[in-house]
Amino acid sequence: MDAVKRFDVAIVGAGPAGSATAIALARKGFSVLLLDKRIFPREKLCGDFLNPITLPLLENLRVMEELRLLSPRKITAFRISLASGAQATSRFPAANGRPSFGLGLRRKDLDYTLLKRAVKLGAFLQEGYQVRAIERIKAVWSIAVEGKTTKERLEARLLIGADGRHSRVAHRLGLARPDGDNRGSVAFQLRLAGVRGLNNEVQIRLFPGGYAGLMALDDETANLCFTVKPEQIQRAPSVPALMKQALWKNPSLARALEPSEIVGEARSAYPVYFPPRHSHGEGVLLVGDAARVTEPVTGEGIFFALQSGALAASTAERAFERGDFSAEQLSAYRDACREAFARRQRLNSIIRALIHRPALTAVLLRLSAPTFLLRELCRDAPVWAGA
Ligand SMILES: Cc1cc2nc3c(=O)[nH]c(=O)nc-3n(C[C@H](O)[C@H](O)[C@H](O)COP(=O)(O)OP(=O)(O)OC[C@H]3O[C@@H](n4cnc5c(N)ncnc54)[C@H](O)[C@@H]3O)c2cc1C
């Protein structure tokens, strides 16, 4: 085992939440370890949609210029459609007199761009390493990590869990709730070529038992994500068969997908949604999906990852100023998250409830309520707290 490496902050997980936190902390002059079990650039299950509310955060992280060079697709509207054929479309609201838009961008490219920015600012990247043990001795975290051929021990004053929905940090430190009666849906993601009628929209199409999100990434390729109940999977021998059994029940979705072919491999995630976790403890904060996941129908997971990273960095800075890493001092992060995300959390819960009740959604469609909700999803320009 090599000599122990010491840092102010150790961040486990170098997805958008981990890299955004690392960027904000490295800018302030902290020594930051950014650790990930994967080697970058790497593929990642996602709808690849950046909601317009995310773009000011990416500007603040100073990565937009590099992202523009990747020619992301401008996405200008949300469309929701039911199996009955009823539908609503909402263009993203204008901002400062200009039309607003989101972006279609592969996660592999987004995550790698953020990671490179963190490293450029001085974060120390340790990739291809799994966390094996975490313990806190005399207010210092000792983290045992293991790569393919080597083991190392790392130390830090503050630990940030940015290791995604199945966060090992959250589970190891008792911040995750017991899984309990988790009968959620399963999500799949694939790339398709030859999908019909996508325009520059994110399309949410409901079918019995779940919903699909479709979006063009370029002129040839589209991203398809869909969620189904676990029992629907048991009846299907393969992903294409599952699509035919479940998604084809929405006739307009069947028409859009019929001429398409799958390119690349399918990815899956389970459960799609779970309630928020405790986001802080003695000497530790959780950011991004490690702290909270939303129903992906609203396309705001990356917004939350980046913004929670900024809020965590501000809380960390104050903790270092005071030399106090107690749970009480770090509870400022929980309060800041509540304030920043309460309205969006409520909106996500309403939309979650609606997508699983198509009859109610059909009534609301007639009253133009989904148009209102879809607009609300892209409304506020967030305040950056960690610049
Ligand atoms: C089906 C689906 C579609 C979605 N579509 C969208 C969308 O279109 N737009 C959107 O904004 N959001 C979307 N989301 C949500 C979005 O993907 C997440 O919110 C986002 O990835 C959270 O970022 P993160 O950095 O918190 O976690 P992650 O992106 O999961 O990153 C976590 C990192 O931690 C690493 N890691 C994990 N465990 C360890 C360990 N033990 N040791 C070291 N490293 C570890 C992983 O390798 C990974 O790199 C979708 C989610 C789902 C399920």
C-alpha cells in the first residue's frame, strides 16, 4: 500500500454532482479528491436531456463553451401524449425576450467535460477505484480504496457522497432509509436510429404500466427511456419484446418506433424513484442522486446534481472557516436544499402522481393543466450559490 494521501475534501463519485462540487471547492482553493469506480469517459443511463433551468448552472461552472463545441441539439418543447391519443405540447417559456431551450447531449460527453474542468482547477482524480471501507477517526475520514491492481488509503476532513442512486456512502454511514417495501418501476434506456416525428421536443408518452421519454440527439439517433412494472418484464424474453408488449399499447408511440432499430446496448435502473435520504451527518454531505432522486419524467436530475453540489460547496466552505464539521453545522446544507428544491419537489410529486393515472391526466389535458405544469418545470432561473 502506498503512502496515505491527505485532502481537505474527499468526493466519492465523479458524475455531475461530484464534479460540480469539486469545481466549486477547487475554485476556492481547497484540496479535493475526486474518486470514481469507473474510468472516464464512460456511458451512463440517462434521457440525455438538459432542462433549460440547468443551463445557467453550466455557464457558472464555465463549461458551456466546451459543450457548445459538441453541437448539442436545441430542444424547444415538451410534448405529453396518452395511449388514447390525447396530447399537449408546451414550448419552453421565453427568457429575457429570447426563446428558451434545453439541450440534448450525451451523458458521456457532459460528465467528461465537467470532470475535465474539475481536474483543470486542481482536483485530484482517482478513477477506476472502488471504496472498500470508510471510517472516521478523531474527526478525520480514512477511506480504503481498491483499484484493479492496487489498494490505497486516503484521508480527508470532509466526506461528500456523490456516488449516485445506490450510494455506498449513504448506506455505509446509515444515511439511507431501509429499502422496505420498494415496489417501484424499472427504467430502461436505449439508443435508436430511424424514429419518426421527433422534431426538437422531449416527448413523454404514457402507456399502461409506465411511460416513455423520447428525444432526438442528432439527425439519425434518438434516446429512448421507458419505465415498466417489474411484472411486465417477467412476461417478456427480451428488451425488443418488452417494447412490443408494453410501449406498443400507445398507438402513436408504436408508429414513431416501428421503423426504428436499436443501436448500442440497453441499460437499466431499479427502482426508478425513492424518497429523499438524510443529506448530512457528522463530517459528511450527500449530493445529487445519493441524496435524492426525482421521477425522471421531469428531466431535472442533472439540475439537482449541479445545484446541490453548489450548495454543498458553500456549506463546506463555512465549515472549514469555523473548523466545525459537526452534523449541526452541516445541517445548513439540508436547510438550503429544502429552500432551493421544495417547489420543484412538489411539482415532481404531482407529475409522478399524474403519469400513473392516465384517466385523471386525460381530464386535465382537456383543462390545459399539463401545459401549465410543463411550463412550471422550466420556469425559474436558479441562483448559483457556489460561484
Ligand atoms: C431513466 C432515467 C432517465 C433520466 N433522464 C434524465 C434526463 O434526461 N435529464 C436529467 O437531468 N436527469 C435525468 N435522469 C436523472 C439523472 O441521470 C441523475 O439525476 C444524475 O445522473 C445524477 O447525477 P449524480 O452525479 O448524482 O449521480 P451519477 O450520475 O449516478 O454519478 C455517480 C458516480 O458515482 C460513481 N460511483 C458509484 N458508486 C461508487 C463507489 N462505490 N465508488 C466510487 N465511485 C462510485 C459512479 O461510477 C458514477 O460515476 C434520469 C434518470 C433515469 C433513471
